[in-house]
Amino acid sequence: MTNTDLEPAVQSESKSQGSSLTELFSGIISDAQLLFKQQVELVRAEFIEDIRRTRQVAQCYGLGILLLTVGLVMMLIAGVHLVETLTGWPMWASWACAGAVSLVLGGICFAVGSRILKSFNLLPDKSFNALQENVTCLTNLPK
């Protein structure tokens, strides 16, 4: 065998390595695109689920607030009459006492609600963390 007989084989081998390398990189790119699309779908699905659960909670809270308000108004009226009967105070003083108690309780409820709201996060943290990890991994590929 001469050198001229080996040259086509070497050229053929380098062409197949170049095409397989190209196929490898295109496969990596298509896998990265697929992974990114799946991450976006995961974020969307998690967000929709969070919205659905939030809507259910809001409906329950809305009904609860309505019923609690009706009950509170009735109890306030009864409490005013009870204070007037037990203490002999004028009706306006009984109403002022009931109003003060309502203000204090309302302030406490508002403070607790504000604290809960600060801890609540509507964003899909798990999906965003996974997406950020994938993007970091893809951007740190060796060149």
C-alpha cells in the first residue's frame, strides 16, 4: 500500500468524524431546546395550578368573611344591649365600648393577615429553580 492509497481513507474518516461531531452538537442543541420547552411548560402548569388553588381559597375566605361579618354585627348589637343592661351606661357609651373592641380585634386580624401575605409567594419557585439550574448548566458548557 502506498500513501496515495491511504489518503482517501483518512479523508473519509475525518469527514465522518466531522459529520458525527456536527450531529452530536446538533443533538445537544435540540435536547437543550426540548428541555427549555419542557421547563416552560412546567412553569406554566405549576402557575395554573397555583392560580386554581388560590381561587378556591379566595372563594372559601369570601364566604367565611361574609358569614363572620353577619355574625359579628349580630354579636355587636347583642353586646351593646348587654353592656347597657349590666352597667346601666347610656346606649352611646355601650356602642363606643363595642366599637373599641371591634377596632382592636380588627387591627389584630389585619396585622396577622399582613404577616401571612408577606410569606405568601405566588410564583412557581420549584420550576424557576429547575429552569435556572438548566440554564446555568447549558451556559457553562466547555468550549
